[in-house]
Amino acid sequence: MQLFNICTKTDYEKNGEQKTKWYKVGLMKIADSGKKYIKLFHQPQTEFFVFDKEENQEAAEQGN
């Protein structure tokens, strides 16, 4: 399994220097089977499934 952080950022200035603050908002995981999932911390009871664009279109047409 592979895990990836999902982040957002805020750019700000401190003492005349540009800085960036990163906020971790979720995780993306790729299972050994190749399936991809996203978990967003502000929606803890929901797991999102990630598809390639072509797969997503087929799933939508089949009502899955």
C-alpha cells in the first residue's frame, strides 16, 4: 500500500520574507490491488474512490 498526504497551503510574509504554511487535510492511499482512495479529515466518515477519467465515465454510465 502507498500513502500520500493531501495538503493545502497558505502563503504569508514574516519579517519581509515570503513563507508557506502547509496544512494536512487528508490522505490518499493506493492499495496493493491498485484501487485508490481519498480520506479527508473534515469528512471522517466518508471514503472517496479515485478512478482514471475513462473508468469514472464508465462507472457513471453504469450507475455504480
